Amino acid sequence: MLKKSFSQNLIKDGNTLRKMVSLAGISGNDTVVEIGAGRGDLTRALAQCARRVIAVELDRDMLPYLELLATGEGREGTANVEVVSRDILTVDLAAFGAGEKIKVMGNIPYGITGPIIFKLIGERKYIESAFLTVQKEIGDRITAQPGTRAYGSLTVVCRLVADVRILMRIKARIFIPPPKVDSIYFSMRFRDDAEHIDDNFIAFVRKAFSHKRKFMRNALKDNYTDARIDELYERMHFSRSVRAEELEPASFVAMYRAIEKKDGPSQSF
């Protein structure tokens, strides 16, 4: 029985699952961590291509299905599958790589999509790439352009740390049970030149968007004085009425470096 509390919508269509694995380029050299493995349908498809699959699942009712795969015995057995009965948000992803970067895949529950993506971003030094299925609304946010309603802190941070690409659109009817909206399968290939994007910077971006569709200075006032904000705006050539959703991702890097005195010793902030 699927549980509403876990936002469970399973993909059982074999063609869709095989296409997802193929688009992710999973090979015999890969260790793949699967988020929310459910009954093991994607797990099975991954195990046919990957060197090692770590199936992470919180719902204990799903574990018997996964343990059948992990036994390595019988028709269902797949010896390269390991089952981890944990909440993905509490899992240390670094422990799975054995010194090598992992790949992450998963059909992400709507209610915790943001926290999961920010967790992957926070632990990206251990992750080569992530391939996630999310509801269309989240996909639209991640790929939004400045000035649009969907553009926000998630867009900015994802763009700065990864090359993001939509790989496939999945109709609601493919899922069991069907959700109310379609989904997007997308990739995040983490860049090696984004080490400066840390937790403090991410908190700054989220703060800038915290009063969305209002003037950005109203949000920044929670953390900085009017004088500091005025000097920042003069340096960035911002109007007093600028909103966070109008700015390109790179602008937030320049803002943060300036207001937090991270762009050189000559700064007066």
C-alpha cells in the first residue's frame, strides 16, 4: 500500500525506466545512490548497468521488495544492490563513494524536493551528477529565467553550481497512482569551479528572495544596515526598487562578495 505521507508515486513502465538510465549514461564504472527506491523498479534497471547501486528508502513496507533484489539469489536477485533504510536527508553521501564521485538518481517526493536538492548541492564534492524526477512546477523553477514568476533562490543556486538540463518530460499517467501534474526528468552535472558557493552564500541568496516580488532591500534589511545596503546598491548600480527576481545568477555572487567583504581588502563595508 502506497502512503500519502511519503508522497509516493511510482514509475513502473519499463521503457521509461530504461530510457532514464540510458539518458543518465550509467555504466559499469558507476556507483549510483537511488533516492526513494520504492519497490525497486528503477533499482532493477540501474543494477543492470551500474557497478553498484545503493537503494535508499525510508518506508519500511517497501524494504521486502528491495531486499529481494539485494539477496543476489533467484530471478529477482541482483548482487550489486545494497539497501539503506534511512531518510535521505540524514544520509552521509560521502560514505558511499570510497574516494570516487557517485551519481545520484531518484523520483523525488514533492514535499521535500527543495531540501533534497539543497542537500545534494551541499555535498556536491562527492557527486559527479544527479538525475532527478520532479513535479513540473519544480522543474520550471530550476530552469526559470530572470524576471519570471518561477525564478527564485533554487534557480540561482542550481545555475551557479551545476549545468542543468531537462532530459525528458513524463506524463502523469506513467505514475502509479497518477499525480495531478506532469513531471520533469532533469540532470545536474556539478561544476568544479563553484567551490565559492557555500552554505553562507546560499543563505544570502535565500534571504534576498525572502520578500519575493517586493524590493530586495526590504529583505536585506534583516541582516544589514541601510548604509551598507546603500553602498552596495551604488557599487552594483542598482535602483532602489530592484527585485531579486530581476537579477542574473552571477549578480548574486558579486553582491555577496561586496557586502561580506570578500572581494579584497580595500572594501569599506
